[in-house]
Amino acid sequence: MREDPVNFYSQGSRLSGLIRRPDGEGPWPAVAQGPGWLGLKDAKLYEPYHRALTAAGFAVLIFDYRGFGDSEPAPGGLSLHHQIDDWVNAVAYLESRDDVFADRIGLFGSGGTGGGNAILAAARLTQIRSTVIQVPVSDGEDWLRRMRRGYEWQEFLARLAADRTKRVTTDAGEWVNPREEILVPTPERRKTAIKSDVDGRVPDSVPLALAEEIIAYKPIDVVAQVGHLLVIAVEDDAVTPTDHAVALYRAASTPKRMILQRQTSHYAAYEQYGDIVIPEIVAWFAAHLTGRAVEAETPDGTESLREVP
């Protein structure tokens, strides 16, 4: 796997990315990836996926969102809306490269809003041939609410309302720790080291107003526009609810497929089932980005559901 740093622009901000490619000159089909919630492009978590994809003949572009890692900030600050634009512009950058087949580009979204962002970007980009989402969020409001007990959710909404009033009267809203005060980390998240290589470089203070964007975040509303979708979920997921992944799968257009990983957890599954899931991801992109496969489907999609024992 060859790796080179690249830069491209998104709405006037310079984004920093990594292009990972097979040996040789290409051109190759390509996969674009934006990290998940509070993730960075150079996280070691993603390397096994990229090594497998490049070994199979794909180029992979992964990038830092505006305001993250080595990318420039956006004038308006951190925003999920900006992140979807960043995906769109990442695809445009891939299309501009001589070593990429411009008509053979897929999206890979891993982890929470990484999966949701891939859906939202794929719905905007009709040229996308295939999309893979891993432990995704389908509804931001439901996601944040489930992290809290009933009274805590009401207190959180009241805090958002007070912050909204403060912003419009003083132009100075509250800043918070995104891991502790917007999301509520699970015990597993507090213990896991799976993102320890990048955790210290992720912003530890963001506007509380970002929570309002997450509440309005609804990939489920547009997933019906997305076909050739592979959904990867964890049963009884305490971080991104399993039924979010199932809902996205059920609402997506055919062809589609779902992999459900059992007897594991959100973070453990990356390594525990990597030797099963990563080849499935490669095979899905190979089927839909290279035109070498015969596709089969059923009207209700039930035979597309695959369970990993």
C-alpha cells in the first residue's frame, strides 16, 4: 500500500487527506471515507480496511473534516452540514485525479456520524456506485436522547434553549466537551484504547449549539435514495443503537445487504470480526465498483440479511 498526503478545498477551506493506493500506475476504482464522530484520517483503526482495499485494487481517500486534524477550520466553526459538503468535495477531488476511474467511486462511513454522513453524501451524489456504512446513526435526536434518562433529556433540552437565547442576545454561546456534554460515553468508551492514537488531537471544546445540528440530523429521511448499500451492525449496540442500522437497511433501495455481528460490542467488533467483515466490505465494493458481479435480490430484501455468528 502506497500512501501520500494530499490537500483539496471544501467551500474555501483547505482539507488534509491521505490517498492510499495499490502499487502500479492505475487508474483504479476508488473509495472515499470521512472519519466517524470525533475521528481523524490517520487513526490506526482504519488501516486494516485500507490495506485490504488497496490489495484488492482500490484507491482510498480519507480526509479530516474542516476544523479537525490538519484541515483548516471553517469560518462558521464545526458543523455537520460542513462535513457533508466535505464528503461531496472529496468525491470531486477523486474525480479530478488521473489515477482514479471517475465513474467508479464508492463511499465508506464508519462509526456513528461517519455512517450517517456517508448516507447523506450518497443521497446527494447520484454518481456514487456503492456505499458501506458501519455502526451508523440514523436519527441524531434519538441517538442523543437514548444516552440520557428521561429527566436528563429534559434538562438537556432546557440547556439548549437557554444557550439559544444567550446566542441571539449576546452572540456568545456555551462551549462544552463534545465527549462528555453532548455525547454521554458508555463505560466501554471510557475504557477502550481503540482511538487512543488520535483522541488527544481531537477538539475538546465545541459550541453546545452543535447538539442542535445533531438533533436535526436524519440520514433515515434520505436513505431510500441510496442503493447498493451494505450495512454493518452490532447486536445490542450500546453506542449506536442496532435498530438505527436496521432502519437504514430496511428503508434503503435494493440491492442491499446487512451484516449483524453478535456476541460482541461496538468497539470490540472492529478487531473481533475484522477477519470476516473486512473481506465482506472488499467484496461489496468489488461487486459494485468493478462491474464483475451478478446481482441478486428479493422484493422484500429479507434474503439480503446476513448474520455473523
